[in-house]
Amino acid sequence: MGIIDDKNDETIYGDGSENREGVVKRRIGINTLFVAPVAVVPVLFTIVLVVFGAVFIKVWIAEKETAQREVMAVSRIFDSYQQSLVDEMERYAASNAAYINVVSKPDANWISGRFGVDMAGDFSPDFSGLIEPSDGLTFSASRSGEPAQPVFQHILSSDFANALQLIRNNYLAGLSANEAGDILFAGDLADLNGSDVFRINGIPSLVTAFAIVPDPGGIPMVYQEPYILISVFKLNDRRLAELLSILPVEQLELLDEVPEGMIGIPLKNAAGSSVALLVWNPISRATGVIVSSIPVLFLSLGTILIMVLAALRQITQAKSELAVQEQEARRAASHDSMTGFTTRAQFYKEAGKRLSSEDVRINGASLVYLDLDNLKEVNDIHGHMAGDWLIMSQAVRIRKRLGPDALIGRIGGDEFVVLVEGRVGEDHFPSNLVGLFDDLIEPIEFEGRLIDASCSAGIARFPDHGRGILDIIRSADVALQRCKAEGKRSYRLFDNRMDEERCERRQLRSELATALQDDQFELFYQSIVVSETGERAHAEALIRWRHPERGLVSPGLFLPIAKEAGFTSEIDNWVLERAIRDASNWGGTGVSVNVSSSQFQKEGFAEHVADLLMTYGLSADQLLLEITEDLVLEEDQCTQKVFAELRDMNIGLAIDDFGTGYSSLSYLHKYPFNTMKIDRSFVARIGISEENDMLVRTLLGIAKVMGMKTIGEGVETQEQREFLVNAGCEYLQGYLFDRPAPLAESGLKRAS
């Protein structure tokens, strides 16, 4: 039996021998308990350092890649933003109306209203200007009121002049003559614009330019260098805020150098020089976090691992968010911000792809061109907020009816286009389109008021009415114009007869110029009589065109064509002068002349009328000017000034067709009318309904309270005459008394 010596921990047997193997095993085991942890620590430390180093390098590389992606994304988004400003310019520069009022028949009031007021309210350029072919500045405007001319002089004397010359060259290269000798633009609109970066008064700014060109065309052009519309957008805090809303960054500044810890891109001009630096704080700053946490990292491996994972997650999330932001930015550049529909350029691109698909080649397709009939009136009466609400509400109706997959574009302020697969015909009209038109004419409520939502549409088929998207849109536009000419609030399907009529209208347009030169116009006169006695008080001048081959051409046919061709001003002046000249020989009978809005608002109109009265010796109180409601809707100081001048001259002023449009009693207070004409549509319904009879009496009562004389037009029956006489109407006009007739047959004296 052995005993244990606690002192040396050896086992001693009774014979004094020692179990060596056991002692060695115990010592190895005891030493291992202490040596193993010591050996493992360096290994673990080394592993941690290696892992930490690898992770740090991976995070650093990932952070650099993310920064590079940020730079690329911001560059692309800035380019898209710059292109979106060019696209906005296209809406104003590429239009038939712009070409007519700038080139064919320059109208300073139209230019100022369109390129000054309308553009400022739409996408707010800081400066806008119109450059003549000779580089002269024919119009300029400033959003803030600061002088605009020095800005454009600086632009024209800079390297941007090369870009303007390239636009002119491309414009001239795109002009061609057809078989009839008409000048047409057959080039690409994409070649008629340019943009650059400048410092304007020390502030980095974007400058965009677009040539004035007809679109969709079909109007007379001249072979000359184009007028060019230029807009300047300061990259101030407001513009940077717009950019920041679509960029995946939290801060955005324009500086001359990149501060430490930030990244940026240079904004270079056409010459390649940097104008300024667009800088921002990078999304991912994981390496800085890791380096600052090294002391804590060694104390708490678990915390470090969590931070590394968090950093990796942050980078992954940043990459994901950046991809989403890039996608949203691309969508914002190709879609209208108000409606969500595609822009004009994007619609053309996507529609072109669909038209080339196998399904469309087999089944065909149709394009619907929609136009909101009365957006301008809604803006004038209820304000631009109501107009925007009308556009958005109609857009919601279109999308709801056609579904999320329909290709819809907004190509103008109040114009939409829809591509529908399958051929639409008179005998095959999809129910969703019928329902769409029914939806779009329903009134819309805005702040407790109902707004008229009248809509017109033209429809064209592919490939029957065109082989490409531009041809289809032009055909649909022709059908739309026919619809609007026939009374709006409906839709028309394009057919070849419309093309023939368009050619006929083009022929009439060219013959109108000859009519003006050869004095083919003449005036017919219709009596305005005293209601009780039938005595003639005035004769209304009504223009007619006695064509040498076509015979008598209706004004309802040639006046709209004259307006499109820019002949309205010449015709208006001719009518006014001829009527005053004729009436100067009538003794006590006066003359009534219709005045258009453009004629009335032309500078010096009142002085021109005074000169004609003096030249032909007609008393001012024998002249009655009939003015339609669309003029008084303008409510500007110029209009009020002309009203006051004419009234001071004792010239009669009549509001024509009162009650048929957007009349307001406030207009009768603001403008000094002394006569009200009751429209023939009210007179024709006399005796048909008590409501209409009450309405006529009400209109006559309003005129009496306002101290105005009244004329009832369109009187055809004795019953209508008796009603108006009893209701207090002072003057009458209509077939009951006489029909419009040439001067020689009217019973009036012919001018010598």
C-alpha cells in the first residue's frame, strides 16, 4: 500500500519504487493546461489581424467603387437634367405657332407672352432671349428683373457662338423644296439644339438653345438662317435643390475646389475648361469608422465584427439605393413630372420599337391624339392651379381607363398621344376608347367649382396612314384639327379626304396672298335697325372673298386659313379702312366693324382708328367696334388703355356674343362698353322655353342697369321681334329685315 507525499506530488510505493510513466503523463497534462492558451493567443491575434486587414481592404475597395459609381451616377443625372431643359425648350421653339409669330408674321406681343410669361411660368429660366439670323437680340426677358441684354452679349461673344453656328448650318441643311416649290424642314429636331455651361455674373449657369422651326409643319417657310431661342438657368440654391431631389446624395454644392472628405465632378464648358465643381459628401465612409475604432476593436472582437458587418451592409444598401435612385432619375428624365406619362422624345422612341414588333406588323396599331379644348380659358378664369388640376385629373382618367401598360405621352401643355395595338375603324372601335372619350368630357371639380373638361381627339392607323411614328402623329393631328374645326368635344378618324382637304387649304392659303394683292375681297353689309321703327341705324361690315374661279368663298372657310397663314392683320386693317371709307358717304347711318384680339392689342390701334376717321371724314360716334369676349379675358393694362382711348374718342364699343363663353359681370365694370349684342343662339330659342326667355330678359336687364344699349342679332321671325321690343331691346339685326348684301345692293351710298 502506498502513501502520497503532498510535498512533491510523487507516488511512493512500499518498496520505494516510482511509477515514472504516470509522473511524466501527469506533468505533460499539467503543462498543456497552461501552454495551450498561450500558444493559441498569437494564432488568434494573427487570424484577427488577417481577417481585419482583409475586411478593411475589401471595405476600402468597395467604398472606392461606390464613390466611382456616385461620380458616374451624378454625371449621368446632371446630363439628363441638362437634356430635360433642352426638351422643355423644344416645346416652345418647335411649333407652327412659334414660326408664324416669329418669322412669317412677327408679333412682338405674342413673342413676349410666349417666351417671356409662359416660359417663366412653366420651367422658370432666369433669362430668355430670341436671337435673329444676324445675331441681333430681338427679344430678351429676365425672371428677376436684372438687365438681360449684357448676359446675351456675353453668350454671343463666347465659344457658344460656334454651337449657334452649328445649329444654323444643320437648320439650312434640313431645308428642302417639294414639287410645288414650298420650302419644308426635313431634318432632325435633335440637330437644332445645343447647351453649355457659363458663369453669368459670377454664377455658374446652364445655357440652352433651340432653333425656331415648324412642327408638325405644313406651313409656308422661307429659306434663311433660323431665329434661335436661348434660355439661361442659374445653378443657384433653387436649381441645386431640384437636382438634389433626384440625386442619391444628401448635400450638393458648387465650389472652386473639392474640400477634404468630399468628392466632386467638374462642370466643363464647350472649350473643355472647368467652370465650377459640383461636390458632395460620399454616401459610404466606412473606412474612417473602422480606423477610428481600432482601439476598441482589439478590446472587443465581437463589437468589431458587428461594425464590419454593419459597414458591409451599409455599402450593400448604398449600392442598392444608388441603383434605385439611378433608375428613378432615368425615369424622371424620360417622363413628364406632372402626369407621369412619357415625354415627347421618349414616346417617339418607345412607339417606334412597338411599331416594329411582329404583333403590330400583323395586327396593326392606332394612335390617338388628344387635346384639352379649353385649358387656356381655365387658366385665364380660374388660375394656373386650376389648369394644372385639370391636366392631372385628365391624366388620371386616361391611365385608369387604359391601364398601366398603355403607352401614353404628353407632348405639349394640353396634348397627349396614346398608342393602341390593333386597327381602329368606324365599324371596330374598342370599348375602352369609347369609355375614355366619355370620361374626358365629364366636368372636373376644383375647390367646389365645376370645370368644363371638354376634349377633342384625332385618330390615325398604322400602317394605313403612315409608315413611321412621325407620319402617324401628323395624320392624327390632321384628324384632330378637323374635329376642332367642326366644334370640338368629339373625335375624328383620319381619312384620305382630310389629306385632300389639307391640300385644298394649302392651295387656298397661297391664293389668299393673291387675293390681298388683287383686291378680291369686298364687304357685304347687314342692317342694324331701331327695334320699334325699323329705321336703319348702323350696317355691320361682313367680309367676303369673290374668287375669280371659285366664286364667292365663305369667310367661315378662308378666315381660319388666313389666321394660320398670318394674313389676319392685313385683312383686319383692310376691313376697318374699307368700312370707314364706305360709311363716310352714308349720311347719318353708322357702320359696325368686328375687331379681332390681335388687331385690338396691336400697339397704336387707337391712333390708327383716329387717323382713318380723320382721313375719310367719318364722325367717331358713327363707328361701332364689336369686340368678342376672348379679348377681355386678357385683362392687361394695354387692353384697358386702348379701351379708355377709344371711349374718350366717343367711338361705340360693343361686347359681341355676350353670354356664350366665359362672361363675367366684372368685365362689364372693368371695360367701358356702351353696347351689348345678344347672341343669335339665345334669340333663336325665344318662345321655345321659359328658361331661355327669362335668360334673354336678364341679359337685357343687366345691360340697362349698366347703362348699355342692346342689339338682338339673328332675328328671323315677327314673334322674336315683338318679344325683344317688349323686353326693351333697342336695336335688332337679322334676316327679318335684310340679308348681308354687297354695297351696291344694300341701299347704302357707294364710296366715291
